Amino acid sequence: MDTATLRDTLEDAGLSQYQSEAYITLLRMGSASATEISDGCSVPPARIYDVIRDLERKGYVETYEQDSLHARAVEPGTVLSELRSRADLLSSAAEEIETRWEAPAVDRHKISIVKRFRTVFDRAAEAIANAEDEVQLSVSESNLEELHEVLSDAVDRGVIVKISLNADTRDEPAPPSADRFEGVATEVRYRPLPTPFIALVDRTNACFAPTRGSLNEYGVLIHDRSLTYIFHWYFLTCLWEAWDELYSVRSAEPPIIYTDIRRCLRDIEPLFAAGEKVLLTVEGYDTTTGDRVTRKGQVTDLAYAGASNHGDPVPLAQLAGQVTIYISDEDGKTTSVGGWGAVLEDIEATRLTVTEVVAAEDRKDT
């Protein structure tokens, strides 16, 4: 260790700059007068006496009179013990920081377990109020009424809102009329069974509470993309795909907006297989840099598990693995587009818009 590093380390251990310089000088000289110590370092003569007295009080040196004030470094056992103790403490602190970073407390970072449904409901309302892209909601009609205002604001901001409306009890009458959802949802499907409360917002936040009437009332709050993805698939398979559409403002003609790449692929695959030209605008994140990006281009290929159904919609089971849409821009540059959690593709899409579909017989590029 060089002198400059030793001086910095002693300062970290509690010595001042002048104290560390005077002590290092004494270690080199063995013993010396105050004047000689000052001459051997950068401590001004007017300060050297106070510096030596301070080092003596700290146990680093001892002084004696020999025509003038002299000092010598004492046996460094105490100093070494203090420094090593401080080093052990810093090492332990470093290990503790690493441990806490690698395994954060579940109640403060990724998962919180709460006792009351109201806590889950309030957190869901807060997340919806800040939504930017998509809300997926499994909710009873009574709870939906409470969320009317935040959902209406979300829809006004352009957020895609998908609601799986469920019955409060098994004996509940027929579902409400479609006009009840105007302005608060993009799509609504009805499940005539009691169902857990779920709110999934922007692929990051998940709020879950079990079906009312379960033996234990509790809730789970999640702020993590990977864990939220598990609830997304539960929502798709159990609360969405199998149930009838109750309300929708989705357009059947371009522009058609999607937040789920799998649904987008299911709709455009028959068009692509028939040779039609599909133009797509993709909004999402660059998987390398994390920057928000927008790309436009013509669909040039589709990749997913299994084979094409020759014009029929692709079953959801064939879309459980990797799903990729390839688009090519006017310059011929091809971009690969993936869905939630994409790592192999160029872009993780948060929104896909089919802007135009040109029939095969009208295409000029064929």
C-alpha cells in the first residue's frame, strides 16, 4: 500500500489529514521533535503541537520533553486492533448489504401479504389511476361500481381495459346490460361464478384477493413483472378465453389495437396465410437498451409453436411458448417483435396496432 492510500485509510478510520500525515511521518522517523515532524510533512509549524497532543490522546503516539517537545510512535497493537475491528465491521456490512439486495424482504419489495380485502382493493384503484397501457380486471359488479371513476379516467387516457365480470353468488341473476360499461372498459366478458378479485396493471402490478366467502381473508400485492405474468395466464385461461363477450368497443377494421401479441397473432395469422398485406405499428421497449421505441412495417413472418391451421385461428395452447412477429420497414430492415417478457426479440411490444390490411389481389408488391 502506498503512502497516499495509507493516509486515506487512516482518515477513513477517524484521523484528520494532519493527524494521519504526522503519524505516518513518525512511523518513518521513529522519534523526532515537533519541529522535525512538521518539516517532514505538510503540517504547519503552528499546528504541529496540537496535532501531536491529539494523536497522544488517541493512543497513537507518546510525547516527552528533551529541550523541546518530542514524540514517538507507540507499540501499534491498540491501533492495529482498532483498524482490524473496523475492517471486520465494514466487511460484515458489505455482506449484509449484498444479502439484503439479493433477497429483499417480501413484505417490502416484490410481494406483500395483507389481511384485508380493502387494502388490496385500494392498491388496485391506485395502480389503475396510474396505468399507462393496460388493465386486466376480474371483479364483481358491486366492486366495479366503486372503480367506475378511475376506470373511466383510464379509458379516457387511452388505456386498454379488459374486465372479466363475475357473479357475487351462484344465484345471481343475468348479467347487466352492455351499456353499463360504456366509457369504463374496452372489453367485458362475463363469468357467472364467484371469482377471485384480480387487477393486473401495466404488466408490473398484480393485486389478488380470493373469492369472497373463503375460509381465510387475505390478499397478495405484487410488484414484479415475472410474478405478474403468472396471474396474466390465469386471467387469460380461466377468466377470459372461455367466456362470452358482454361488451366491446374494439374495431373490426383497422386501426385495430392490441396489447397482447398472442391475440394479435391469432387475428392476423389467417390474413397473412391468405397472402394479404398486414401493416403493423409496434410500441414497446428495446430489449437491449430498455428504451421506449415505436416501429412500423409490414408483417413478413410469424413464429409460434406448432403448425399453421391454414386460415383457422391458432389455438391458445400453441401460443404458450415463444411468439414472434417479424415486420419489415420501407428500407427493408426487419425487426422481431415479442410479447410480455421478450428477451430473444428486438422489441417487447406493449401495444400493436394493425393500421392497414390489403387484400392479396390488390397488392402491388406481389
